Amino acid sequence: MLHHDDPPAGQVLLSRRKVLLSGAIILASGLVTSSLPAFALPGTQPAFSAFMQISRLLVNHQLDESMGQRMLPVLAAEEPQLTEQIQQLIAIAQTHQANVVEDFFPAIPEGALQALAYKIIFGWYTGSLQPTRTAKTFAFEQAMTWHTTLDAITIPSYGFSGPNNWQRSNTPVLPVPQF
């Protein structure tokens, strides 16, 4: 038995309500999927917690753990003995009862350990581990150098009224002044 609401064979009828509902479901699933790494528990991995511990000692600022999660694999790919070196840096910091970088940094021996400490500091400040064009970038807006210039960087504007004048109306073009 065919109802008058059933579409003819081979045709699909969509109401506005069904289209909006399916669009909302697709949007919500995209948001949930893209934010899953932010919900991960960063402290569950011992290598990550040790990395964040030494990072907090080397960099005396509030550090974003999601940036640390992106930085650690890039650093591990460049440093084969990363876990052992981080443990050595933590041991040096603990022997000096360090709370800030100045408490233990002079005790870090020159060589691989000091180079790693500098690389970690450089990474947190720049969002990259090397100052080269081919360096892999793991952060931009979360990098500390971005925060220091945040209030000084202007947004490009093509209005006649000048940069960052979004609320002000543009200068009228007509009538053109006669000279």
C-alpha cells in the first residue's frame, strides 16, 4: 500500500527539517572528532609527563600541554636518546632543588644535554625546533614569541578608513574632490 507521503520509486524527498538535522549532526561529529586529541589525558604517558616536568623547569611560563603533545614526537624524531637525556636533566634539576631554570642550568654539562635544553627552550618560544626553512613547525599561535607580539601585530585591512577600523564606516568615494 502506497501512502501519499511516500516518495515515488527512485526519488528521495528531503524536508528542510531533515536537511538541517543532518547538517547539524555532521557538524557536531566534525567538532567532536577534531577535538578528540584535546580530551586525551596527557599525563598517562611517563615520557610526556617527564618532558612537561623538564619543560616547566626550563621555561618559566604557563605551558600549553597540547603544544607539548605536538612537540614531543618532533623532538623524539630528532633526538634518539631523548628519554634518557630528559631523565638526566631532571636528575640535575633535582640535585640542585631547582624551581626555576636559573637554579640548575649552569650545572648542565656542555654537549648533548645542554643542546637539548636549548632546543626545548627554543621550541617553546618559536613553535619549531630549528631556525631553518625546512624545520617542522608544531605550533604558531601557542608559541611564546607570538604572545609577546600579540598586541602589536595588526590585522591587514583594505578599507579606506585605516587598519583595524572595523566598526567605522569607510570614507565615501563620491563626490570626488576637484583640485
